[in-house]
Amino acid sequence: MSDTPTPEPLSPDDVRKVAVLSRLELSDEQIAEQRDGLTAVLGYVQRLQAVDTEGVEPMANPAGETNRLDEDIPVPGLPTDALMKMAPATHAPYVTTPKATGDGGGA
């Protein structure tokens, strides 16, 4: 596994592209700082891909546990007036949220 080649360092443009996809605004200084970290992550992924997993059963949880699934029973929701008091922005009877698609900002 140690003879896995080290990936080429990412270019600043590669880091900018990842930042845009992650909806992050990075300064040129931050791009330089993140370049080595992202390259290291890619190197680790390459190392994982080189591991021989032939005959190894896939598992969702190493402890062999599963999530408890309760019966889906409808319950009364939060009253609209209580929700309006808690929401940061409203247009009654709706909660206003930032645009989350396209170039609308968001997170």
C-alpha cells in the first residue's frame, strides 16, 4: 500500500472549483492553504482504492447494529402561529427561506 503514487498537487484553479461546488468563498491565501490538504485527501483516497477487498463482505455498520425503525404514525404538527414566532423570516402563513438552487446563494 505504501508504493501508491502521490497524486499531483491540485492547481489553485482546481481548489477554486471545489470551493465553488462547496459554496465557499476562499481568499487567495485560503486557496493556497487548502491546496495541500485537498491533495492529501486525494492521496488517502488513492491508498484506499489500492486496498485488496476481494472476498470482504460490505457492511453498513462495523458493530453489526441497525437503526431502530418506529412505525410511521402521523402526529399533530406545530401550530402555524407558534412556527411564525420562531421563524427568522416569514410571509404569513409561510416561512421565507433563501433561494437554494442556481446561483441564488444559500449555504
